[in-house]
Amino acid sequence: MASHPMFNLVQRTAQACTALAFNLHRKSEFLVALADYSIKCFDTVTKELVSWMRGHESSVFSISVHGSGRYAITTSSDTAQLWDLDTFQRKRKLNILQSVGIQKVFFLPLSNTILSCFKDNSIFAWECDTLVCKYQLPAPPESSNILYKVFAVTRDGRILAAGGKSNHIHLWCLEAKQLFRIIQMPTKVRAIRHLEFLPDSFDAGSNQVLGVLSQDGIMRFINIQTCKLLFEIGSLDDGISSSVISPHGRYIASIMENGSLNIYSVQTLTKEINKPPPPLVKVIEDLPKKKGNSGDLKVKVTSGRVQRPAKSRESKIQTRILKQDLTGSLEKKENELSDGLNKKRLQILLKGYGEFPTKYRMFIWRSLLQLPENHTAFSNLIDKGIHVAFLNLQNKYPIKSRRLLRVLQRTLSALAHWSAIFSDTPYLPLLAFPFVKLFQNNQLICFEVVATLIINWCQHWFEYFPNPPINILSMIENVLAFHDKELLQHFINHDVTSQLYAWPLLETVFSEVLTREEWLKLFDNVFSNHPSFLLMTVVAYNICSRAPLLNCKRKDDFEYFFHHRNNLDISAVIREVYRLLDTTPTDIHPDSMLDAFVALTKGQYPVFNQYPKFIVDYQTQERERIRNDELDYLRERQAVEEMQAEVDQQRVEDEAWYQKQELLRRAEETRREILLQEEEKMIQQRQRLAAVRRELKVKEMHLQDAARRRLLQLQQDQREMELRRLDDEIERKVHMRDREIAATAKDLEMRHLELESQKRLYEKQNLSRNQEAVAKEMKENADAYRQKVDLEEHMFHRLIGTDQTQNQKIHKLIEENLAKAEQACLNTDWRIQALHKQRCSDLHRNECYQEIAKLLRKNRKKEIEVLNAMMEGEAKKWEEAEEKDFHLKSEKKTAALSDASRRWFLEKEIHDAQHPCDKVVPKCRDEQVASGCLPRASQLNDISEMESLTQISLNQRKMHWDAMEQDLMERVRNLRQRLATQAQNRCQTPHLLAT
């Protein structure tokens, strides 16, 4: 069932994202930098916003997370900030000069160091906790000085790769703090946009493959050690915009320029590029074959670079990792290896992956073979020197590398000193050479690996020495006969024996027919299994190659097939070997005929005597006799040759002396001629040099003049640009000033209109008040004049109607009573007039209030207050109408009482004038009241009560209207203040509109 790509929407940020960061302490959280210069933290499980961090003043283009996931560094063009991801608080802030600028700030992996890279190519390392500068990298060489734009660091934090707008990549060693390599990309690469190392699960962080994304949209992956291009992704038509590699290095995610997202499998990309190195053993010349003599094959061993074993410190780290992954407490004791490894688990790992990791292969081999590393015993063997059997090894095996030849000679000599049979074994160099090339940097390990191979996987090989091991070849032939009779019959029909289809594979341990990687993969399985595995491999190789072998008809074709590489899948061969091990019967199974694995002993190497000793001794004696005869012959021949050489030498020396004299004479003449020619050439060169100097001086003057003119022109252009910029600025400011003046004029005009309206309102109010005061004064004067006229008329009528001879005392009493009555009338009239004036004033004020209410209704915020005021005004009008009605009734009663009093007074005067004698003795007040001459008490009480009620009503209305007047004045005052404030704001900010 095919799997479809899926994604989950976490949040909609409503703005662009500028950077992302994962691998926080809480794995479900991740950081997002947005275009508004903020950083947000989201949770992928709850899909909620966890935190919102602010502090940058420009876009954040990089987020680096500490290895612990508890700290993060966000970088913008002007600052870098360190955040605590537990509290989401800012801990530190890096401020720099604006002229420098930050290129990138990030954490180094597996350390507590912060690396800051600036736009001036300066790189500083800081301690995360204290922010103390640890070191600064030196400036790169001027020959390859580029402005760094992109950076990448290996997972172990030891190597920094930097690139920019160039096809050069600088590799810095952060431990040594120096530039150790400059890699030049192809000429089609003009700028580098992104760098990232390709992780490997087995390289302990020392990444060797670097991905380089260039300006053409192609990402190339190179090996920083060999500087070879491994593979590339993207193309000119479908370019890559940005790319990122998964933490385990299995996938590459790339955003293409057309907007699509491509996911690449690293395993698929690297499968086709692992091409095999040159063959370890190559046939140079085929000589006539002689049966039973395999030493006549002349071969050439080509040099090839083999990965060196890991250093001791790294081996400890690797041991710890393998312990964690492979050890188990329930494994049997026999499966336990040295260094904490377990053989069963290694076999499970091998069957799962097909081979051991390249980084740990040598370490695993040493553990599987249980090498004792007997330094003293090996030193004793090496101290014996080069064995005589291998003094002329380079004549038979011409190796290009002298160092590799010396290592091979020492290893073979140590084997020959360990056991005498190896000095006469013709195929020993072929068997040992792959291991010598693989372990050339550690001769002790190389020797012990070959010795262990001989003891365990070469059992019974030397029982028929010097012939091939017939017994071993018979085992192979029996197994082949059981599993593939047709192929064996084909071999028999064409006279092909096991010495042709099996022995060449065994004596070279498959190094001639396999590539380096295939050979390593095969021996990963050989060293992990029983010694019979190697024999089964020979059978499996023939079975897997049965199709081409069945097509071979000539013996030469068979010989060529088993001495050259063939198109064969080694993984299929290994699977066939395991099948043969499981399906082969016990009676013919090599497992029952070979002993189990036995490791070399500690301290001293075991004695190896599994060979026919008498044959070896006889051959040794015969070889020693022949060697002694050859030495005697050589000594005699050397003496004769020395005498002949002395004679020849004397003759040669004489001839050489004469020739030398002649040569010296000729050389002296030649040198005189050469000296004269050189002097002539020197003179000509001096003349040409003087001419060149004059030309250079003239060119220099021209260049200086041109530079001066360009400088003057540049200064003039700059000044013109500055003047144009100043003119534009002045024009813009004038335009802004005109707009501000126009807006201010409009605001002042509006303010003037408002002030005019307020002025007319105030003048109207003052005019009404003045008119009221004048009217009141005129009314008071008219009332006083009328009172005076009335008094004079009453006095005139009284003087006319009274007798001149009336008693002064009675006249005085009458005048007092009359004055009191008149005063009461005047007071009542005055109150009535005051009521009328108040009524007029109320009406006038009511009109003013109505106008103010109209102004207040224009304000939206005061609508409710205006409505309430109108309702209150309406209620007050009804109250006022009721009060006026009550006052009208009281005035009518007062007028009636006044009429009655005046009528009573006139009647009394007329009566006194008709009866003047009765006034001699005035009556008492009671009698006057009883007779009806004075008002009764009840009448006076009614009058006083009515006056008091009228006074109370007037006081209440006065207090009520005063309160309303104060409230309205307060509102008017607040309205004026708001209008003044708005006018002032409009004057200060003319480009804004007042709300």
C-alpha cells in the first residue's frame, strides 16, 4: 500500500515566516520567526501558541538551538539575542556597529560555544555561560579572500566550512584555529548559497561529505578529504531554492524554484557512485603454464588508498557506542568478545546491513579475531631483518609504492621467521597482500591478522606441500557435486580441476576477482563465521557464476575467469554461502572436517608445524647447498670481475683525463663568448628597461590625471546630487508648510466663527441682562413717582376735607395709621411688580436656555443629557404654570383686600370730616375694630398668611432657577474648554482631522 505525504496545519500566522527551528527541549515545540520581527513558539500536539517573544528591530533570518534544546540564538542584521527556552526570557543581547553587520550567530554542536560571524569576515568564539571571548580566527589569505555568506559545521564541531560569492570553499580547523584547506568548485559555480554537511551514523560526527548549493540551483556533494564530486541533485531547468538534510542523513528535503518540495533518498543517490577502486592484483603477463607450478604468474600490485584505522581516543568512543547498541546480559559466554562486543549480535547486525560500518570495521575485525597484540614477540621477529627468501621480492612483484613494498617484505619475513614453511610458500605474498595494504599503518595488526587467517582459515593447506591442498580442494569438489552436478560435470568434460576453479580463489583470498568494497564485505562475513565459510564461498562463487562458466569451452577461458574480476553481485554470493552452510549434509560439510576458531596466544605466538616437515627440511637443505655453491661461484666471479674492472677503470680514467682537459679548454672559450653575449644582452635589457620605465611613468601620469578628473567629476556629481536632494527637501518642506498653513488657516477661520457665535451669544445674554436691569430701574422709578403722586393727592384731599383747626395729635395719629396702610399697599404692589419682573426674567432666561440646549444637542455625546434636561424643563414649566395660577389667585385676593382697605379709609375720612367733635377723645383700638373702622384680626391674618406663602414660593422658585442657571453655566464652561482644546490640537497637528 503506497503511503501518501501528509501534513498538519498548526497555526495561521497571517504573515510571512522568515526562519524555523526544531529539536527543542520539549520535542513537540518549535520556533517560528515572523515578518513583524517577533518569534513565536507553537506546540504541534495541542496546536496552541506557547510563547511570544519580542525584542528585534529587523527581520530574524537565523535561529540556532543549543544541543540541550534549552537555549536558542536568534539573529537579525543588527543584533543577536540569546533566549532561555524554559522561561522564554531573553538572557543576553549582542549589539554591534551598524557599519559591520552580523552574518550569522550559532551554537557549535556538542559544545557550549557560540560562533559569531560578521560581514567583515571576522569570526569569534564565545563561551555560552559567561559570554567571554575564547578565540578569534585569523584572516584568510589574500589570494583567496572572499566575503563569507554561508557556513556549516561538522557534527563534532571540529571543522567549519565557509563560502560566499566565489567558487572557493574555506575549511577551518577550529581546534587548531587555522585554515587548513581551500576547495575550488567547478568554474560554472560563481556563488555559494548554502552549505551543509551530510551526517553519517558511523562517522562519530566527523562528517566527510559536504553539500554545496550554488547559484545555478544545483546542489553538489563533495568529499572534503579527496575533493571528489560524489553526486548532485537539481538541474538548470528544475533548480533548488533551499535545502536541508535530516539529522540522521537519510533524506534530503529541497524546495524547488517552481514551489514544489522534493524528498531525496541519500542511500539511493550514493548507491551508483560507490565505484570499485582499481584491482588489488592485476595480471601483467601470462607465461606458459606448467602444471603444479603457480609461482610463474607475474603480477603487479597497484597502490590504492585504504582507510586508516581509528586512533586510540576515537576507538574508545566507538567502543562505548558499540557497547550500548550490541551488548546484552543474556548472551552466552562463548559469544562474548573483547572490548565488550558480542559475536551473536555482530552477526545479527551483519545479516541486517550486509556489512560492518566502514568506520568501525577494523575495530570489529580485531575483536572478532581476538588479536593478542604481542608487541615484544613481533619486535623479535622484525629484528631478525628481511628474510633471504624475500630479498628480491620487487623483481617478482613490482609494486609502485616503495613504502608498501617494505611493509610487505617485513610482514612476509616475520611470517618466515615464525615458521620455516612460509619462506617456501609461493602464494604467500598473494594471500598477505590485501591485508598488508589494508593495515599498512599498523604492521603488528597486519601480521597477527594474516597469522590468524593461516591458523584458522588455512587449515590443512600445507599437508601436501609444495602441492596445493588436495584434501581441501576435495571438500570443495564434494560440496559442488552435491549442489550443482551439472556445473561439475561441465568442468570434468573440459578437463578443469579444482586446482583451476577453486585454488586460484583460495590462494589470493578472492582479491583478484573482487573489488575492494566487495572484498571487505566478504571478509566481514568470513571473520564472523566458522572457518568453513571460506570454502563454502568458493563453491557459492562458482554456483553464482554458473551461467558464464557453462559458456566457457576452452581452458584458457576458465583460467582468465578465475584470475580477473567478473560481473557478479557479492551480496548474492554471500546469501548463497549461508544457504550452502544450512543445506549441505554433515558427511560432506567442511564444518565437520575443520576445527573451530582458535585465537593467537598471548605473550608468544603458537608454534606452526602443520606441514610435512621432512619435505620442508629437504628443500631447505637443498636450497642452502645451492645457495652456498652460488656464493662460492659468485665470490670467484667477483674477484675476476674486480681485476678486469680495475684495468678498465685505469684506461677509462686516462681517457677521461684527456677528454676533460679538452672539454675544459672548449668550456673556457664558450664561457668567454657567453660572457660577451650576456654583457651585450645586459646593455640591451637596460635600455629596454629604461624605455619601459619612461612608458610606465607616462602611463602613471596619465592614470593619475584621469583619476584626478574622475575624482573631480565624482565630487561634482555628488555635490549636484546633494543640491538636488536639498532642493527636493526644501520643496517638500515648503509644500508641507503650505499645507500646514492652509490647514491652520481653516482651523483659525473655524475658531473665529466659533468665537463670533459665542460672542454674539454672550452679547445677547448681557444685553438681555442690561435691558432687564434698566426695565427694573424704570419700574421702580415709576412706582416711586406714582406713590409720591398718590401721597400728594391724598394729602391734598385730606387738607381740603379736614378742618384747619383739627387737633395736631389726632392728625398725627391718623397720618401714622394712613402711612401704615399705605405702606402695606405699597409693599403688596412692590411684591407684585417683583413677581412680574421675575416672570419676565424667567422667560428671557428660558429663551437663552433653549438656545444653549440647541448648541448642546449638536454634540453627540450629550444627547442623553439634553433629552433629560428637556424633560426636566417640561416638568418645571408645568410646575411654573401651577405656581403662576396660584399666584394669580393670591394677587386677586390681595387686590380685593387693598380695595377694601382704601374704601374703609375713605369712608373713615368722610365720617371724621362730618363729625370732628368725636375725635377729641380717640377711641381705643378695640372699639375701632369693633365699629369697623379698622380691619379685623382675621382679615389681617389672612393677608399675612398669603404674604408668607407668596414669599416662600418666590424663594423656592428663586433657588430652583439659580441651581439651573449654575448647572447650565457649568456646562457652557466645559463646552468652551473642550472647544478650546480641540482648536489647540488642530493648530498643533494640522495634518490630522479633529474628531
